[in-house]
Amino acid sequence: MSFRKPSSEVQSRARTPEDKAKVKAAFIAAGRRLVAEEGLAAVSLRRVATLAGYAPGAIYQYFRDQQDLFLQIRGEDMQAATQLFRRVVARTADPAERVKKLFIGTAHYWLSHMDDFLIIFPAPGARVASDGFAKSQAVRDILALYYETVDALFDTLAQPPLSSRVAADMLLAAVHGTVLFPQMTPGMPWTKTRTMVRLLVTAMVDQWVAQGQGARRKTAARKAS
């Protein structure tokens, strides 16, 4: 998004819901840029307003404080990712392949949007208040997609080797950890992250499917005998 030059006409123009939405979007874009370049601690609402091309006081009509802006930036970025992931899942019929494509696609997406990833998942030492993001609608939506996709696979297994919730959490932790850890240790000669994620997710899913199908074959063999 391009940033506007300051204008004395901004307040008079931002009257309709559409105009207000555009102003808010400009603030979010400017805030995302500043946080990515300088970190949250260095960003003030007044700086965000100036970068977006509006009077400093205008931004307080849209955000209570710095943390409120940060919360909404993270929510918007998470929602954009969720919409893409849903399209990935919708294009794949086989339950196991859906799980693989969703979690491998998750890694590919964040590797291509690393600035967004580091804003949504800030380092432990970052100065981020407990803003409720973990319980936000954006997070609930993306978790629902992950859990529903894994549930659909485990529903096809005669005797799942573990609960689908544990399996989904393992995949989430494995994928996000594999994306993040090489970023935190760039001096290490890592294997390509995309390769590691593909092998990891494929091995986990294939093992669960094999165990579940193996149990079905054993049950069928017992009945046949």
C-alpha cells in the first residue's frame, strides 16, 4: 500500500464507513511497516499516523494505544493467511493429502511473509503486552481450520494412534518451530527449511495413516480367521 502525504482535508473526507475503513487500513499498513523495520518498542501511534500521511491526532479515533494497533495488525495478517489456507484445503479431496498440503503450505506461506510471521509470533523477549491475541477471533479461525482438517483425516482411521488434537498440536509446533529456529540461528548451515518441513510433515502423517490402517487390517484378519 502506498502512503499518503499529510493533508488538512483528511478529517473532512473520512466520514463514510468506506472512507474510515481506508484510513484505518492506511494506519495498519504504516504500523506493520514500522514494526517490521524497527520493532514494536520503537513505534508510537503518532509516528504511524505521520508515516500514513495523516495528522497525529487522527489515529486515536481508530486505536486506543500502541498495543491495540499491534493486535489489529496481527489479526489482519492472520486472517489473510487463513483465507489462503482454506483455499488450499478446498482444492484437495484426500484427507491425508489435505493435512500435508495445509501444514506444508503454512510453512511456505510464512517463509514468503517472514516479516508478517515475526509480527504475529514475536520473539519471547519482545515487549508485547497480554493483548488477548491468543483468544482473538483470528486465532480461533485458523486453529479451527487446522483442527478440522486433522479431525477429518483421523475420522478415516479405524484405530487412530493418538488423539487428533494432539496430532494437530504436534504438527503446528513442528512446522512453526522449523520455520522459526533457522531464523533465530542464521549462522548455522541449515538444510533448506522447505525441505525439512516437507519431510517432517510427510513422515508424521504417513506414520499415523499406516498405524491406523494397520489396525484396520489386523481387525479384518481376525474376523476372517
